[in-house]
Amino acid sequence: MHADYNYEFLMSKLPKNTKFFTFTRNPVSRYISAFNFFELQKHYDDKDFDHAINLHLSDNQRYLVSTDKCNHCSRTVNSVAHDLGFDFKGYVKSEDKKTFLDEFLRKLGKEIDLFLISEYYDLSLVLLARRYCWTFDDISYLKSLESSSRPTVRESTKKRLKEFQHVDSVIYDFYNKTFWDLVDKEEGILEEVQRFK
């Protein structure tokens, strides 16, 4: 099941001691993957993938500056923030966007027990298992939908994408640091990851 996160709604339906965890992913690689998966290049009638992304970015210059609308986004842009229930309309109207975003991060920190990082999937799962006293059987998985083709995207475009996805970038950078702070405290976890693989 996939649904946007709403802590108040979930807590009205679940036991009070429910713990929440989630995964986040580098917003640039996630955007490139989604742009490719949802075939958004077709909206720009351009054979060059990188150029189509730049056209998409140019088409949405006002996004999160004066509007929360994004043309042809299909949840590719700031999708982690969308999934976590971020108030984009409130953010656009806010006079102090940094404080607005900091308050959102503080709220998430109180509600979500553990943020895991997709780029370190196995390590994240072992950390999760340790946190909840689970076994390897509890975290075993099968890979699916892994694309073998990777479109070429220039470094300058990746930089633009990170800026364009400012909200997801802030969330990712914050929780990536938090994740590694937790990993550093876990004795022997890297060896355990090797056994899990």
C-alpha cells in the first residue's frame, strides 16, 4: 500500500506505541529515475534526455518561488516531501522558508523513529533489524524493477536538479547525516551487513 503520510490520521487508527520508519533517496537520482520511468521526456519532444530535463526545469522556473504547481511532474519533483505530507502551498506563501522547512524536519523527527537511506539499502535493513530486534528472515527481500539502462545526465544538470528539488534535498541531507550518526554508533554493523548479503 502506498499513501501520503499523515501522522494524526494514522495515530487515530493505530496503537499509541506504533513506531514509524521510512526510506528516503537521493533526490537527484530519484528524479532521473522517475523522469525516465514515467517517460516525461515525451512532453518535451526531445531525443536528448539531459536536454529534456533542462526543458522541464525551465518550464517550471516559478515552482516553489511563487507557485506550488509543477507542469508534467507526475510526483517526480520533491516526491519524498509529498509522501511525507509537506505543505507546499504553505511553504510558497511562507515569508521564512528556512524556518518553515526546519519546523517540518523537527515535526518528522518527533513522529518517525527511523529514516533509512535507499542508496545503502542492505545497511539500512540491518540497522532496522537491530532497532526492532528482528532477524535476517524479517528483512530478506527480492530485487525487482531494477533498470539496466541509465540515461546520461550532465553534472551541471544534476546541480540544477538538486536546487530545483530544494525541499527533498534538505530532507535527504538532514536524514543522511542522521543515518550515518546512527551507523557510527552500531558496533560491528558493517560485518553484519556482509553476513546479511
